[in-house]
Amino acid sequence: MATPIICRPPSFPIRRILNCPTEGRRRRMAGIDGGPYYGPTLTCLGCGDAWTCGEMHERPFQRGWRQKAVAAAKRAWEEAGRYTRAEYDAWLAAELAAATADSGRPAKDLPLPESAQS
């Protein structure tokens, strides 16, 4: 039985080629961008380690976790490949507009988060 998700931030699948701190070299990384309030969560397709806002996630205490994490990251890499940069920019602009609707300032006047500038 699947666990229902009551509340979660909107997300957009992303993929990047970044330096993996675990392996010390450039690797493909895939994951989600959680919008203006949450940093991107990325998993390395080489080692399976995951990070959010530069902080490494805990490694699970179970056999085969690395292979499962790499397989899930590869699926996320394929999913993120369906989207263009323009679609991502439109999604982020809509999220910023919704988040700033009460501030009285248009979203175009607000600086983009550091994760969105890469």
C-alpha cells in the first residue's frame, strides 16, 4: 500500500553534471528542485550518495542501498531529460509568483535562488 502524501512542496525534475564530493570528480546527478523555499535534492549516478543544499543525506543501514539509489537516480535522469530549460524557467517563475503574491512585489523584481541560476 502506498503512503499518501498530505503536504509537500511542488517539485521539478532536474539533472546536472557536477563535482561529486564522495568520488572527487564530475558525475551526472539527478533529482528534484523544490522551488523557492527548498533547495534541490540531487543523487549521484555513480555512487548513489544524495545531497540537499550541499549537505549529504544519511546512508541507509541496509544491503544494496547504493545500487537502489543509483537505479532510482538513473530513472530520475531520464525523467528530467523530457523537460527543457525554458519549461523549468516557466515553472520556477510561476512558483515565485505564487510565493510572492502577498508581498506586493512582482516576481520579476525578486532575485532568483542560487540553485536556479545554474
